Amino acid sequence: MPLRVAGACLVTDASGQPIKLAKPAMRMMVLAPDLVENVFAVGAGDRIVGVVQGSDYPAAARHITQVGSYAGIDLERIVAAHPDLIVAWKYAFPRQLAALKRLGIPVYVAAPKTLDDIPRLMRHLGCLVGKQKTAALAAQHFEMDIEKLKASKPLTPSPTVFFQIDRQALMTVNRDSWINQVIELCGGKNIFASAATIAPLVSREAIVVANPDVVFNNAKDNGWQQSWQRWPEITAVGRHRLYSIHPDVIARAGPRLIQGARQICRQLRA
């Protein structure tokens, strides 16, 4: 849990490193779109002085200076902006973040994997920016919405689900993903939950054998559905249960994830 004592905030980030700020951060570099959404959710969006390409929500985020993309970040521009906190994804820009740490800039890294990690992240950010009450409220709303979905009448039998995370490749998720959690809390059963890797590439044959009742794709439109018509023997295809879930509301670990969860629950219960 975040701790604030005599104005100072102490949290432990996803790498296990303690981050202590004597006063709330006022100039932040936030280097992932979902993290930008979370900072806005806790009421500190106006303190962000730099983002990476793709940080497009809420609308105000589109007007913040971009200091890079997933391909890399501009260290000179970041340092010149005099940030007092950098918030980044654990697995992005490791060498650049190490260099920024050596310059004495606090770096908080996040690596959300579960639904519980999202409200925890909000509370940490709230402590770091001195917005604990706003963050607590946002976190509680998220938790309450998840509990409401859990409380819905269970489906019997559980519909089997294939969740495709690539428009072309047959790539999916295993049990170590919040997407799998959403499928389960909505009453579904991920056919590749037991896969060895978090985002495995699977074969057409394996999907045909598993014969999912429903197929989801985190695509922005329905164009991907046409390719599935080649496999009419799959129940989801024969029953026209191929659904698009916009990536922004299912692939981003932020407050809008609840929208994607509601959509999956609604479509599984259709």
C-alpha cells in the first residue's frame, strides 16, 4: 500500500524498487498510453509534460508533447523538460530509464497483469502526485464495477472462448492475462488458458479441435471476421458469434477496461 508521512510518499513499484518523493510530483513524463489514462483518472493529467506516441485518451492527452514512441524515447528532450517523476512500463526503454535514474530522476515502473493491479496502480499514482482521495475514489469505482460483473448470474454451461489479439496471426492469451480474468468473470472459459506463454501463437488445428463457442478479436472493426468463414465447422463461426472488442478498452490496463469487460460479458450472455 502507498504510504504518505509528513507530506512524503513512499511506494514500491513493479520492479520492487522503493520510490520516495518528498513532495507531490508536478512535472511528469508518462511513457505509455495506458499509464497516461491512469494519471488523468487520478486527477493529475495537467502535470504531464511528456508522453509517447499513441497517448490519445483523454482528448487533452493529444496536446501533450511527445518525447518518443515504442521504438525509443528522446533522452535529451526528457531531461530538458526537468521532470520530477517518470512513469513507465517495466519492459520498455530499460537502458534509457537506467540512464535517467543515474541522473537522479525518480522512475516509477508499472507492469499490470491482473485486474487487481489496476486500482493498485491508481492508488500508487495518487500518492505520488498528492491526489490520494481522487485516486482512492477512482480505484473504488473500478473495483465496484468489477464486483458487479462477478455478481452476475453464472452461465451454465460456460461458453468456450478464443480471444485473438492479432488481426491476422492466431495469437491469444493464457491465464496470466487480465483478458483471461475478464473472460472468466463473465462466465466464459478461455480455451488456451493453460498455454505455457502469456501470448502464444496457436494453430488452426488446435482451434478447430477446441471448437470455441465464441471468438473475440481486439480489432477496431469487423474486417477480420471474413477470414474465419473458411472454418465453418467451428461453432462460433456457424453461430455467427465473432465479436470485435476495441483494443483501447481491453488491451490497455486503465479505467476504460471496465467498458471492454462489460462488452465481453454482454456478448457472452447474448
